[in-house]
Amino acid sequence: MFLGVNTLNLDAKGRLAIPAKHRDALAQCCASRVVVTINPNPEDQCLWLYPENEWREIARKLSRLPTMKRQNQLIQRLVLGHASEVELDAQGRILLSTELREYANLGKRVALVGQVHKFEIWDEEVWAGSREQWLSQALADDAGLSEELGGMTL
């Protein structure tokens, strides 16, 4: 289970050191093999990092969508087409391609955000600004809970 926010540095080559606690979990669940792809939502320009075993299930579901529907085809092209298989090196780092870094506008400082079964990788400044915006939206008087959230007890 991947939880929490870690702020990290990208090195000059675009390598990201995964925190030790997550590194150990990735070693156990997927032999340190992960897949990085884009989040296709233009409002949330970040990267998604999946353990290889979780990614296989996502890729299987996406690849089985009917391709005659334009929206399915677009999501397949974006998510599957940008997927990059990487393995943690001996120092626990992954190399993010230039294309992926440019898509997410990643600078030197990034936020690695646990989302239980995957991570999101954000530029640190974009993450902080988005978080503030989401807090404002969540606390707005007219913000209603979705039907799914309304039925949950936290």
C-alpha cells in the first residue's frame, strides 16, 4: 500500500530516487519493475507510476476496450502509448524519460504521492498549488459529495 507525500529531487539525468520504504515494497511486489505513464486528464498534469503487476491489470483492461469508440482509442493512445517500463537501479532510482518529464512539467523538485496501488509524480510547486485549490473546492459551501463518497463513513 503506497501512502503519503514525499518531496524529492530529480537529478540532472532525470533520475528519481524512490524512498526506502517504497523501494522495499516494490522489490517484494514486482521485483523492482515499474511502469510510468501520463495521467491523461489535462487538469492534472502528472505522471502515474504503477508496480508492474498492477500495471498489467490496467493495461489489460485498457487494451480490451472497444477501439471503435473514439474516447477509448484516445485514452489507449495516451496511457498505453506513453507507458515506459523501468527498473529501479542499484541505488533505488528510476529514470524518467525527457518526454514524460516535459509532459508533467517536472522541475528539480517533485512530489511523489501515494495512491494506494500507484503513485502520482508531480512538480512540487504544481502539487502545492493544486492541493490548495482542491482544499478550497472541497470546503466550498456548494461543494456536494459524490454519491459514492456520500455513502462512505471515514
